[in-house]
Amino acid sequence: MKTVDILIENVNEILTLKGKNQPRIKSEMNELGIIKKGSIAIIDDRIIDIGRNLQYKAIKKINAKGKIVMPGFVDSHTHIVFSGSREFELDMKLNGFSYMDILNRGGGIYYTVNKTRKSNIIDLIEQSKFRLNKMLEYGTTTCEGKSGYGLNLETELKILKAQKILNDSHPIDIISTFLGAHAIPNEYKIDDYVDLIINDMMPQVSKYSKFCDVFCEKGVFNVLQAKIILNAGKKLGLIPKIHADEIVDTGGAALAAELKAISADHLLRSSKDGLKLMAKKGIIGVLLPATPFSLMMKEYANARYMIDNGIPVAIATDLNPNCWTESMQFIIQLACLNMKMTPAEAITAATFNASCAIGENNKIGSIEIGKQADIIILDCPNYMFIPYHFGINLVNKVIKKGKMINF
């Protein structure tokens, strides 16, 4: 009898997410590929078998009776590396101050930029490691990490270098995105800053990044400026992503379709015409329900319309100083309760579709033979309990690249 490193047995439900290896749309998002009373066999960092009544000797056996097993969460939109928390802004929000009011009173993104510029790389790594540890404890095994709290070459590079060091040393895999176009620094006019991004930053940051992102929004970068930046990134091999239509409809969704971006994120205010273009081109919509939650907004992205009209939807935390959560379980709960996604759709959006949004779906996002063994075991009798039983960490065990994580 063959010996495996890990054998997970007696699982109430294995959510394999097995299916076509491209972003799932419409009814496909409800198909979790469930195996009841199943087992999973792992050797080294790979899944080598899945099914019922598997017969293997095992160095380590895990009895998952009464639990579910699923792919590790993929957090496809984070700003993981920063310094400068902004908890003081909560009182301002509660007193009715707008984002711009807070910015003018010394808060907002420029507060974090100032703190991040002053932090050395060791401090940034230590602060970010603490956040990554919490993400891992809550079941995230891969994340995307954006720069964007530097707004100058030195600090943008420092953030991306910190992410590389963390990717090499921490269990969570970090896929890096250059977001120099996150805001316009006070010391530059916008056209001069766009030139700086394209001519000075991009040639140096491209070696540390897979994607290029732009905050395409009123008062930040307009559609033309975003297009110029993202096309310049494409010439250097950076795949485009877009922060699109978060506050007003700027046409960011349509631009994502035009540029064939891998994803357009936020999409709270996107027009139906823009969303239809995204659907036609297969652009993934990465929805971030914790952002309107943390801003105490009543309106959320129209996930139901997007899914029903063929946009492949992913969900993510948007972890940043203005939206501070490391829990993808909480994001699934918000997606169901505030965006009317079904539990199955939200799980697909947090795993397989999220892996597609960062171009890692050949390796992660589902439990299939030959894929990386990024697996979480949850104290749930079935998958419906993830949004149903909220406010606690349901993750019982985390396996990353075939290794048990000890907390």
C-alpha cells in the first residue's frame, strides 16, 4: 500500500471546486464539486488523490469527521504592506465627515503615505508579517499585494521589495502589483506624476511586479491617464488591473474591457453598459464588500446583476488602513448578506475565481489531482455554515504546500 505524507479522511464535504480551468460565470459559480464522506491524499506539496474510501498508509492522518475541506482562500486585492494605521478616523466618520473632510484634516491616504515613507524596510516587513499571520490563521493561503503607499520611486520599490522578501519567507504566497497610480502626491502636478510613473518608476518596479493597477476615479486618475499608464505597463510585461468606479462612474469598467485587463475592482458605480462590456470580454470583477462596510455606506456593488449577466466575480478583503480586515470568511459573509450572493457563489468567488483574478488558477483555487496542496479544514458540517455562523474563525487547520501550519 502506497504511503502518503498526509491523508485527510471522513470529510463531511470536500468542496473541490473542480471544473473548467477558466473563470466561472453564471450558474457555474454555484457548482462546488462536492464530495461527501471523502478523503484527500497529499505527497510533498501536491494533491495526488481525491475520492471516497482511499486506501493509503499515511505519515499523518487527519480525521475531518463533521468538518468541511476546501481550497485555501485567495485574497485577490490587498494593500498588505504599509505603515500608519488610521483608527482615529472612525470618530470622524461617526460624526459625518466625508473622505475628503478627513483628508483635509490630516487623515486619509497621505497620512499612511507619510508614515510608510518614513518606515524602513525591516519595520514594514515586521508589520506586514503580523497581518499575514492573521490572514493565514483565517484561511488565506495566497494573496495579491499592491504597492501604492509610497508615491515616489524609493518607497514604491521599498514596498515591493518587502513583499518579495515576505513572499520568499512567509507561508502565504504574495503576488505583487505596482500601484504607483494610487493618488497624486502633493509635490507633483498630475501630468508630471504620470510621466514619473511611466519613465522613472515602471522600468525599475517591473522586475518586482506581475500587475500594474491604477486608481481610476474622479479627482485621481481619469480614464485617459489610466489608459496611458496601463498601456505603458503592458509594454514592460505588466498585466493591467483597474480600481474602477468606486465613488463615481468614470468609465473604468469599459476601460478594463478595452484594455483586456485581468480584473476591474470595486465597481460600485459602474454603468450597466460598462459591465456588459466586461462580461463580453470575460473581465473578472473583484468585489470588495468590506470597503463600503467600513465606510458605513448603504450601497454595495451589484453582484447579483454582474453574475446574472455573465461577469466572473471574485471577492477580496481590500485590506488597507481604511478597511482593515484579514478575514476572507467575513468577506464571504458580507457577500451573502449585503450583496445577495449565494453561499456557493461567494465560495467560488473567494477561491477559484479569485485565483483567476491573479493568474494563478493553474496551480491553486481548487482541490484537484496535481494542484498545489493549499487546503483548509473548517469546523462546519456543510458549506452553508460559512456565511451562517459568523463572527468567529471557523478554520480548524491550514495546510500550505502540503505542510501543516502550526499557530
